[in-house]
Amino acid sequence: MADYPQETFLNVKLAPGSFLEKKRHIASVASLKQQLGFLKSTGRYEAFKLKWLPVYDEPPAIWPIGSWLFWDSDIGKWLEGACYFLHTDYDDEVDAAVQELTDMLSNAQHDDGYLNLHYSIVEPTSNRFTNIRDFCELYNAGHLLEGALAHEHYYKNDKLLGPMIRYVDLMSKTFGPSEDQLHAYPGHPELEMALLRLYERTHDKRHFELAKYFITERGNPKGTDGRHYYDWEADKRGDDPNARPYFYPERTPSNWYYSASVPLIDMQTVEGHSVRPMYLLTAVADMVRIDKANTPDLQKAIVRLWEDMVSTKMYVTGGIGAMPQYEGFGIPYFLPQGTDEGGCYAETCAAIGIMMMVERVLQYDLDGSFTDIMELAFYNAVLTAISTDGRKYTYVNQLASSDVNPAERSEWFRCACCPPNITRTLAIIGGYLYSQPASTEAGVKHIAVHLYSSSTLDFTAADHPSTLTQTTDWPWSGDVEFKLETSCKAVSISLRIPQWASHWSIEPPPPSKEVTKGYMTLPAEYLASNPNFTLKIELDIRILTSHPFVNTDTITVARGPIIYCVEDFDNPWVNDHFKSLQLDPDAMVTERAVKDSSTGEEYVALDVHRGASVLPVKSLKAAPSIPWKTLAKAAADTEVIEVLHMVPYYFRSNRGGKGMARTGIRRWIR
């Protein structure tokens, strides 16, 4: 099998009691069954029995998208995650549900292979593939296919993968460059990723070619009858050009919302709905991995769009998407922290998309600048989306709360993409820790360590069963002990050295500490003599700020990969969501180990000593401006807060309180 985390996670054993193992365990014992309960209570579970449900009579909450249009994908993602957990945490109820869903899906399939709820129940099947842009048929197919791949991997049968391959066969006949085919591509990318994984499983070239067509045809301005396919399709449906979908930022056409305004190789900036380009670029990166010699333009596009996103459109947490209306990217440097400031969305699925994309890039380009962002997104923008008990979630991850959008969690959502997405991600998190790239030295087995966590990797070197073990309390401690056990003397290991690490060392000292693209490689000769070694990275407290063009003049506190925030639970005096709080960047900040009594969560808390105060904004009357000296005097004369308490951003909204939290704090000049 190919080196996908969906499969390699089985080669990694997370140490019991380690940070990642505890997060994964909670998802297994709590989240999975809780989500199954909501799939059943909302009608999703039995939807593939193809009976009419009351929800189908409801008008779309977000016109023109009915709330059931994503149900196929909800089932696909849950089933996928369930199969991953069955490998390691078998459960009778989960097993029975997966098998029952498999039977329902198989029985719901049309004779020609078609499989979709909406066009089997709500609209006539004759209308299928008439709204590729909006109605997510192909997106749903992608998640069902990924679920089928996970199902086949666990059950070792084709009860679900067989029907899904029949559906792929239908799509291969329906979509493509021939005159008798639709020159279409998914309105929401996802199927492309699944097809490439299917290709690695089947080695059927048609599966690769269909994914390639979807990727390269996307955004073609003259794709059908000399027109953009989505515009051609809309006219054929008879759409009113003045009827703007709820999520459109402007009048039709808004093809940039779909990351389809121009072909990918011509796209200069990441744009539109933030999940779409992440899923698309994940597939593109996998296509590059498979066919690197013939995809130089796609490789350049990945780097160009990545750099645009990271440098101008990413939050300090690794979250992306500033515009709530269309869940997407704003203009460069528009990064408001919350609703009161004009936006902030940072959807959970978009952050997971970052992780997926980076993992694929690392398969052909070992570049720590990508890995650093993957780690940032995981520990902050992803982990914040699930409560410590695994039963509540966030869809939107704003960096500052408000009266309109307090910091709080929900058990479920009408559009429920995020809960099963984070569950399936935690199920395979071990697959993100390591990779086995080709070595530059003949006959040498090369292991790359991307993320640090107590764990053991099983691998083979020159036909010798081997293991690499990490022992660490990351992300709270930067000490990582390694133990290499192998009979092979030709093993090299690359360790990621985070960009933020100002001081680090390896004991015993290696012959060279040269870092190349964020990785430091220990050669086989060193490891043959030193199979036990320790990496020490100082987890300094860091004071961060945004690019000057963001125009917020706020600072954020970080320690290692963890971003911190203030929350009313620890600072009960707050009454304005910390909007008027100001923080001295030179203040003394101390750390302390905490085990929270209500949640059992263990973490490092930070305390700011006499370095914060509340700006008396009500006494400042702007009409429409304030003299600078007046503001400076007011800022300087405020009463100092003795101790300001900070907790990890991912830990927010777990202990009750007033729903007030903030990450970026106004800079205090005194």
C-alpha cells in the first residue's frame, strides 16, 4: 500500500498516557458513539433506506443548499473514522453500525452504479449531474469512497469498495474530455483525493486519469461551448443570474468562491471558500508525488498558493478563513479576530485540510516550513475544535469572542462536517508523526520525524524488523528521548527543528548540526554507535505579533507549538470579552504545570505578572478622533492587573464561564 497516514498509522503505537494517545482515546470511546447517536437521531443513519423524511420538506437554511445535501459525506466520514478505530479499539456497536451502513449503501445503489441521496429521493434521478457546482454529488462520492477504502482495509472484503468502484466507473464514463462527456469537475474538491488513493490501491489507470482530469480542467474558461463549465451549467439549468446564493460574496458568477476562477496553474492567490483549496491542493500534492517529473507547473502552483496563504491569510493559530459569509479567505492581511472586529471564521475542516495537504507535500519535499504550519494548525486550530471530553465541538474557531458569538461549543451542527472530520483525523494521527522518504544514499533506510510524541514506529530496514521509539512529554516539554532498535547498520533519521526553536541540542553530539530546510539529519554512522540519543528543544515563552499590514497592533503569547489565550474562567473580572485589555510585550511571564480539576486536562498555564491592564475606553470620547497624548496617558495611568492568567487556546470553552476569550491582546505601551 502507498504511504498514506490512513494506512501507516497502524505502524505507529502511541504510548499510553501520552498527550496524543489521550486525545485519540477520547475520540474513540466518546466521540465516535456520540456522533453515531446524532447520525441516528437526525435521520442520516437510515437515510440510505431511501424513505422520505420531514427534513426534505424544509426550505434551505442557506439557499439553495438543503441541509441534507451533505448527509452522504457525514456518513462517509463517520464510517471511515470508525473503521480506523476498529483496528485498534474494537467495539461491537461500532462494528455493527458500520456493517449495517454498508448494507444500506449497497442496497441504495442504482443499477448503473450511481449513489446519492438527493437525486434518489428529493429530485428525480434524471436531474443528476445538473448542478455539479453547488449540490456536492462528487464531494459526497469522495467521502463515501474514502470510507470504502477504510472499510476494505479493515474488513478485507469489497462489500463497500466494490459498489464505490462501480460508481467511479460511471463517473469515468460521464466526465472527461470527449465530446460525449461532461467537462465538469467537483464544485467542492474531495473526490480527487479519494481517486488517487483508490488508484494506489487498484493501480487502475482510469482512476488516476479521472483525478487528473478534475484537477487540470478546473477553472478552464472555455471548457464547454467556449464557456466556463459552471456558467454553462447554470444557464442550462435556467438559473436567474440575479438570484445570488446566500454564500456568494457577489453577484453570479463567483467562480473564485469554488477555487475555479482560472486553471490552477494560473492561480496567483488562494481564494474563496477556505476548505476547497486545501482539499484541492492535497490532491494536487498527491498527484505530484505520483507523477513528479510531469507536474512542474503544479508544483510551482502549490508553493505559490501556500506562500500567499501563510504570509497574508493565516491566523496565528494556523486557522484560515476570515469571512463568515462564505467561510473563506478575505483580502490579504484582513484577519479580524472576531465578529466585533468584522469577521473571523477559521473553520475546523480548513485546518484539517492544511494538515492533509502538508502531509502529502512532505512525501516528495522534506521542508520543515510546511511541517511547522502543520503542527501549528493541529495543536491549535484543530484540537480546539473538540472538547476535552470528546462530546462537544466547534465549527468556527474565532480568536476573540463577542456577545453575538461567545466562546462556546455545540454537540452537533446542521451542517455536521467538522465532528466526524476531527474524529477521523485523531484516529490516524499516528500516521502524521513519521514518514519514510527515499534516501539520498544508496542502501540507507531513511526515517523522517515530523511531530514529537511518545510513540513507537515499526519499520523494516534491509528486511530487518526495526523500531524507533520516542519518549517525551511534548508539547509541554521539549526533551525527546529516542531509541533505535535494528540489526541494520544503514539507517538515517531526520529530525524536524522548528523555526521557532531558538536553542536546541542533541546528545551525544552528532558530527554536524547542519539544518537543511528545517530538518537535521543524523547519519547512519552516528546512529550505529548511538542508537539512543536525546533531542532537547527549549520551549521558550514567545511574544508574537501580526504583520504590520494587519493593522491590529496586538500581541499573542506562545510556548513551543501552543498558542495561548485569556479566558473569563481564570479572569472573572472581564466584562467586555477582553477588548480593552492591554498587554506589555516586555512583561514577566511565568509558567506552571496544571491538572484541571473539572476536566482532568494536564497542561502548562502561563501567568503575566503586573504586565496587563484594562484601558478605560468609556472615558475616552472620540469625536471622531482622540489626541494621541490623551490615549497614551489613559493607557499608562490604568491600574495594573497583578496576575493575568492564560491557558492554551485549544483548551478554551471547556470549563463553563461567560463565554469570553481572546488570543491577540492589545499592545500596551508604557
